[in-house]
Amino acid sequence: MYAFGPAFGFLLSAGCTNIFVDLQDPVDINRNSPFWIGAWWLGFVVCGILYIIFGIPLFFFPYRLSTQRRLMDRIDGLDASTPFSDNSAEITKPATLTTSCKQVVETAKALPQALYRLIKNPVYTSMALGWIFGSYLIGGYGTYLPKFIETQFSQTASMADIYSGLISIGSVAFSTALGGYLLSRFNIQPRFATLLLIITWAIIFFTYLLGIAFGCDQVTFKGMEQGNGRWNFTTECSQNCHCSLDHQFKPVCDGQWTYYSPCYAGCRFQAENKTWMNCQCAAHGEITEDGVCPSDCTAMSLYITTMFVGLFIGNLFFMTTMTVVLRSVELQERSLALSFASFLTNVLGFIPSPIIFGMIIDSSCVAWHSPSSCRQKGNCLLYDNQEFRFKYHSGNAGFQLAAIIVVMFTYYKEANFPFPESDIYDEESCATESDKPALDEPAFQMVPLKMS
């Protein structure tokens, strides 16, 4: 679900960003304008409604699943006078409220010791750390992929979301699902699965580096170029227009050139049909397009294809992280091990990664929106394409390299690591052969019941 959720979220975002924030058509801007704000809040409303709809069937689930009910029926059918050995497991029916409270207190007291055992487990700890670094693919790269496509290839926000969704659904979601099937179908052992994970994650690393090569040139504004890297806000087109009083960034296109704003194109007024008229420097004396001119850069198709193929191969064995986390601990500790690893992944991965990459990306901004009512800078209006592209991909490559290093340590420790075999049932177990779960399916936790 970590992969499918963001993928469908991109598609939902594509529809929401195509609608203005107040659900009404704005008067003076369109979807190509950098000041366009989509209905970002609408996605939360849609998701909230879906939560309620799909949450209702959960109320109709039974207290116990069928497999667990059959086990309790077998226990009820045993002769009560039959003694149990000292090493046998005690299986009881649901306890009273008082007993349950005591069990909760005892479990809480034993929690620190159980967590300490997990942390001392080198295979578990290193793989959980690799899981954390691997989550930056979604939290870092996936979060800002729409913004990268939008700014780098001059796409609208909705189209950028669609392209990002295609990459996420095809290369990440389906790849992860296919890899999970392969691990289960061929019962791949943990150490070999870890080796496959290292190889595929190395492909992601090189894919990030290759992504630096695919991009478009920086947007240029007619009449404002200067060789020292600074813009010239005094142009012939804007003489006597007093454009330099605010330097308001509102790019427009006359079909051939992009201008910093209608004022810097020498436009005197705007007609009722939103067309800028009497523009001194425009090709035909008027401007009808907001935003930068469409780019003739053909690198977007190469970029999307490269990232699609690289991330598809690279995520084939991502489920190895979860498999090793579960297989490296005892059966009765698997629920805690999975919960603790997921907790660390969210706290150290999914939550900080958007913040870290947001700071990295902001460092490549060259034009900020500063509201006239305050001196604080707002959102970024224009990025340095080359710097954005380099920092975005090199930052992701750095975290991916860290993930590879810690997983290589996991592979080294797995050589002599005694993987627990508590999930293998023998003939003395009270479960029948048809009830035995597969080695990679720790869905049912039970302790073999032996008769004395």
C-alpha cells in the first residue's frame, strides 16, 4: 500500500489541481499562470468520504477468522482430563476484563526488554534502517516529482501529476506487487533475497544519476538577459511603465518569446477577454497566453521512460525488507517487529523526507513570490533548472546509496545468522497440513500444542 497509495494520490491530485482553489473560475489567471492555486483541499474531502465508505464493512467482520475458529473448536474437543506437559503452551479462551487489564500491564512492562532484543538483532536493525532509507524514494523523490516535471518541462500542475502517477503506478506499485509474488512463489531464502535487493537498489541509484542528464534549458525572458547571471529590469519595452516598482513576476508569452510580466512586454492595458493589448515588444502587439512559452525540449519522454524502467526493475524486491524483518525474529515477536520497523520508517523516513527535500529544492529558487503586505518570502515562482535537476537527483542518489550500504551489512550478517524456524509445523502440531501457512505468511501466530 505504500506504493499504490501515492500512485492513486497523484491521479486524484491531477483532477483537484485542475480546479481553482475556491471552485470558481478566476478572472485574471488561468491554469498556465504561476499564481494558479488548485483545489488542494478537495483531495482530503474525497479521501475522507472513501474512508467512511470502505470502513463500514469492517464492522461486519467476525470476532475470529475461520482458521482461528477451527483451532478453538479443536481445543474445545480435547479431553479436559488430558494433562499437558510443562513445556506445552497454554491456550485459553478470551479472558475477563480484569485478566485482560493485567495482561496489558504485563505486556507494557515487557515492552522495553522486547524492543531491546530487537535492537540487538543485527539483521533486523540493519534491514529496518535500509527500509527507512528506502522510503525516501516515496517520501522524497515521489513527493516532489510533480513539481520537478512541472518546472523542468514546462507542464501544468495537473499534467505533471498525471505523468508522476504513471511512473508511480507502473514502476513502483506494480513492480513491488510482482516482486512480492516472486518471493512467495519461489520461496526465496532471506540471504539470496537480500542480494537481489542490493542489485536492484543499485539500479535505482544509477537511475537517479542518469536522471541528471535529462532536462530542459532555463527559461529566458526577452530583453532581460545579462552575462553576469543577473536580470536587467530596465528594458526598452518597459520604459515609462514603472515596472521596477514591484518587479511582480507574472510571465506571459506572445507565441515566440516569454516576458517577465505584461509590463515588461510593454503592454498598456488588458481587454475584457483577458488579452493584453498595445504591447510594444510583442510580436503582434498583443499577448493572449499566460505563463512561459511552451518548450520545444524533447527530454521529457526520455526522462519518463528512463525513470519508469529504472524504478520498475529497482523496486522488484523491495518486499525483501519486510520479509527479512519478519523472518529474522521469533514467531511471537513478529507483530512487534513489524510495528516497530513501520514506526521508525514513518518517523525517520516518510515524515522528515519531504522537509529535507523541500529545503534542498528551495535552495535552487531564483524568484520568490513576496506578498506586498509583508516582507517575508512566499512560494518559489522560478527555479534554476540545472541546479534543481542536479540537487534533486543527487540528493535522492545519496539516500539510496546509504540504503545500499546498510543492506550490504545485512547481507554480511546473514551469512552466520540463525534464522528462527518457529513457523515450521511438525506432525505433532494441532494444525492440519491444510492449515499450515507458507514460510512467508506469518499471518497466524500459534505455538505447537504437544500432548504428554
